[in-house]
Amino acid sequence: MARVLRFQLPYAALAVFYGVDRSTITRAVHEIRPLLAARRFAVPGEVGLRLQTMADVFAYASAQGVELRVDGTEVRVRPPKAGRPGRRAFVSGETRQNTKKVTDITDGQGRTLWAGAIRPGHMNDQTAVNTEGIGDLCERHPMVKAKAKADAGYRDLATRKQQSSEKSACTTRELRGTSGLGRASGRLVKPERSAVTRGLGQQLLRRLRARTDVPGVRAHLSDDHLPDRPTAQQLRDATAAVESERVGKADELSGLLLAVDRDGDPTLLAETGQLLLRASPRLWLMLDVATRGAWWQAPRWSAVAVQRLVQGEPPLLGLTVAAFHPDGHVREAAVARLAERDESLVLPALTLRASDWVPQVRDRARAALEHRLAEPSGAGLVAAAAVALALRERREGRWLANRIETVFRDGPVELLTAALAAPDWRTRRAAHLTALAAGRLDLAQMLHAAEHDGDLPTRIRCAEAAVRTAVTAGTAGLVRPLLSSGTAVVRAEAVHGLARTGDIAPAIVALADRNPIVRAVAQAALRRAGSDPVEEYRRLVMTSRPEPGAIAGLGETGTADDAKLIPSWLDHPQSRGRAEAVRALRRLGAADPNTLSGMLADPSGAVTRQVTTALRPWASRLDPQRLRELLTASNPHHIRVAAYRLLHERDTWTRLLIDLELVADPTPSMRNRARSDIATWLTYEAATTHSMPQGHTADALNKQLRDAEDVLGPDRIRLLRFHFGLKPPSTA
């Protein structure tokens, strides 16, 4: 992973370096990268302290008196495809190249504390300072010393920082933490309700009344295109369809919600409210977009809804859908009305508007949420956290996520307990990681999350913390239940922790684990204890029916002399055992093409993939007629793919001949594979292929070109003939 992140080596080069397939490197990188990201930024000299957000950096600097240096760095990237929106946004004004800009924050010694706030290269530093909240953090932490580099935007940041420090000297109010929520006597201090949430405000009222009081406007509006009065079952079906990610169903659900609001049936309004209370964050985010478009299909009802906001008392559902209106003034009015309500359905709508792109709407929603987060209930916090954490990556979405994490870190234990058991994985992950960093979880809670939580990063981080805590406390035996976990990294942590205390029995058992990570940890534990794992593997392989992991382990640790123990298990009753036997022979350099070629017809795709990888160096020695028989449409798909790959390895003209034979194959995956390979050869390899087909090969290619003309088209056939050195067919 270090070679990928630090040196940017291609995956194919790493695959050759480690002797594995490229897909293995891809899978490993995709599994490890989110784990590294979840660990956050380590603080130099502070064991166990990690910083996740820019707010954490400023809070750490304020508490420890650390001087910060802020700068922007450009990283070259590939631009979006031609014709896509936003392509020019990545062109840097400084380098005239496609870049992304990253904000780096270091301490006074130049050691990195945080890097993030990524934005397109065209965005200047001043805009980044305003949109990423850097200036706000400087104002909230006036005692932090920050130095800016030569960039104009960051120099302006330093000026704002100085002004903020001067202003803070004249006030007695102290900003605490990163959330704007004060602390006093160990409890959260509830701020006063802001005046903007008490009503709509005179200016906004005048704007909305000006729209509704103009006579005759509604008569000129086009008719609404909303569905007839829906039933409760229609609403349930539409909600389930959106939750199951069916395309276009969010538009249908938004239209049904507007129709329910229009009809005003109390029973249906209550049923709809219950459906939305149980909705996932994904559904809320999709409704935010879809309902904004649905309002354009109901201009008459939109006018009525605006008038109702000003003069009447709309139901809670009406306020919720009004908060998704395309007009910012209507959204602001809806937020002001929602801020006066105490129902649970209010929180998701306010959370969405707290990241609104219009500052006035955003400020009203944030003021209302500040009041609720001062003394939140467990259910309310979970409801707000689920949507807020899903919005974290939006430009204005980090504000509420940071405040909720502050509640997890400093709030009452009851709120943290509710978040740890939340149904939403983002909420559970944020609660566990924040509580681990703050030391608020005991060993029993860590072990429970490591065993039972449905989120992989949460399980891994809790397992790491549980093992570390148990080893430090001298109670390493309590982590033994993790040895039976279904997560490989959790099992590996338990094996490693127990081995550190001198208990290598679990490591000996884990030598035959099905996962290579666990086996590698067990092997290292035995070596540290003075044993050689290969001796254990030899003993395990010589049993009556060895585990597949034991066969794989012998291939990982054995020598060429151990290859004689493997061939007897090429007919292992388990497909995994046969695949690991083939892999072990390849690793030990003892793969016999005469023996392995008979396994190309194995009923397991995992076995044929390993056989194909092992036979590629000897592809030219294999019987082409036998491979063509395996390529016929009567064979299973994985056998056909294995034969196709080996025929490709023979030579260029065999490869193209097979592609031409398969361009009209009845199986979509095979014909698409063949057509794609022909296009790849023409684009990247044809110009550097200097040999020409001869004799029977040229005749076979000529025949296949005639047969494939209807599929590939005359232009591509003419280009192939040119590169093959074949004459065009006679027109006589």
C-alpha cells in the first residue's frame, strides 16, 4: 500500500513484483484505503491522538498552543471526459494544467497535521478560505497562531486571523471547542433561541406577500400535473422502491407527497409522516432533489403553498415538502416555520437545509439546530446524525457533522449509547470512532462492536482498540472470542495480541486460516517465538484431508522440495482446496502443464482461474484443438473464459482469429469481450505489429473477416485488412 500511495506505482507493476494477479492488488488497495482513511491523521508526539477534520486541528492547536502553517498544494489529476460539465474547473490558473488543490496544515516544525478541503484547480485560494470554513475556524479560535504561505488567499486568511484576535480582546465570551456549544460545570450550555427562528421576519414576509397578493396571477398559471389522491399502499410501495434504488422512483414518490399535502387527508398525512420517520438518509437526499423538480409540475399548488406559509398553518408534511422548494425564499420560510415545531420529522428537513447553498436558508436552519443540539434527545440525535453524516462531503455539509461528533465526544452517556446502537452505519461509525478517540468506550463495548457491528471499519477499529486495551491491562484472554470472528482483520488482531503475551496456540491454529492476512500474522508470530511455520504446514498437509488454508500456507512458506506434497491434493474434495493446490504449485515453481491442463474443465471457476494463471507461461505448448473444444458454446462460461485467455497468449494472429470467431457469439459477455479486444488491438497495438499472417492463418483470417463484416461494419473490416496485409475482396 505504501508503494501505491507514496510512489504511485501502477497496479500491474505491483502484481508482477509480488507474483499475483492485478485484480488481487486492486482488491487489496480498495480494502486497505478506507481503513487508512478511517484512522485519520496522527499527531506527532501524541500517542493515540488523531485528527479527522479541520475543526479538530484548530481545537488541538488551541488546547496545546501549537502554531499552525496553512498552505495550498496542487496535485495533477486526469480531467473529466470531454463534454462533461465542470471539465474546465480543473484547469489551474497558475500551472495551466488539470489539477486539484489541497489545503495542507502543518505545525511550526513543518510536520503534517491535516490535509483535505480538496477542490478543483480553477478555484482560487480566497474562495477556498470562504467555502471550507477556514475563516470561521480562525474566528472561533482567536488564540491559535496561524501563519500563511505566499498564496494570496491564505495571506488574506492571516489578515482575518489578526483582526479576529484583536476583536476577541474586547469581548468576554470565550468560544469553546469546534461546535459553538459552551461547556460549564461538565454539562452542555443551551444557547438562547436566535431571533431568526421566532418568525419569518418582516423582510421575508414582504417578499412572500408580494408574490401572493398580486391579483390574477394564479389564473395565468398552467395546470398541475400531480397524481390523483394516492393510497397508503401506493406510498409504501413507492418508498420501498426508492429504498431499493430503483431508477426514477424518487420522482414518483415526490409527486405522491405533494398530492398527499394537497388533499389534506389527516389519516394519510399521519401515515406519510410515519413512513418518512422510518426513511433512510439516502431517501431523504433523493427526495430533496426530486421534490425540487416536482414543484415545477405543480405551479398552482405551489402558489397555494406559498400563501399558506404566510397566512395559514400548514401541516408538518406541507412544511417538509416546502423545505424542498426550488425558491430560496419559500425554503427559508418553511425552515422558519419548522424551527417552531417539536416533532421528530422536523430534524431531517432542518438537517438538509443546514447545508443549503443559500446562506439565508442555511443560517436559519443552523440556528434552529444549535438550539436542539444543546439538549438533544437520543432519538432526535440519531435522526439528525444519520442525514448529517450522509451530507458531510457536501460543500456546506461539515458544519452539522462536526457538531454531532462533538456531542458524541462531550455529551451525556445516554446520547452516545443511543448513537452506538443506531440503525444507520454512518452514525454508528462516527459514534464509535469519536468515542474511541475520547476514551469513552470500555472493553466490553469494544468487543461487542468488534464482533457484531455491521460496519467493517467499525469492527476493525474496535478490535484494534480492544486488543490494545486488553494487552495493556493484562487481560488478553478476554479477546479470545474475536478468534472466531467472520472478519479476517479482526481475527488477525486477536492472534497478534495473544501472541504478544506469549500465547502462540491461537497462532498455530490460525496457520490454516482461510484468509492470507490471518495466515501471514500467524506465521510472523511463530517466527518471533522461534518456530518455523513450514514445519507445521508440512505436518498439516500430510493429514488425511488438509484444510485449504494449510495447502496455501505451504505454498507461501515452503521450498521447491515441498512441491512433491501438493499434487496429491489436486483432486481435493473442496474446490477451494483444489484452487489452493494449483496456486501452491505455481508459487513453488512446480506447475506441470501436462497435469494442470486437464483441470481446465473443473466445475469450479476458482479452480480454472488458478489453472489459467499457472498455464499462461506455457500457453504456446498447449494443444490448440483442445482449447478450441473448451471454447465452444456448450461449455460453462468459466471454462470458455479460461480457454479464451490461453488462446490469447499463444500469438497475435491466434488471438485475433479467436476474437473474429466470437464477435457474433450467442453469449453477450463473450462477444463483448471479443469486440472490445479487437478495438484495443486496433487502437494501441496494430501500429507496432510488424509481422504479417501467412499461409493457413491468413486464409482463416480472411474468411472470418468476410463473416464478421455485418457485425463489425465495413470501415473496421477495411482497417483490419490493412493491418493484416490482406487484399480487399474482388468486386467482380
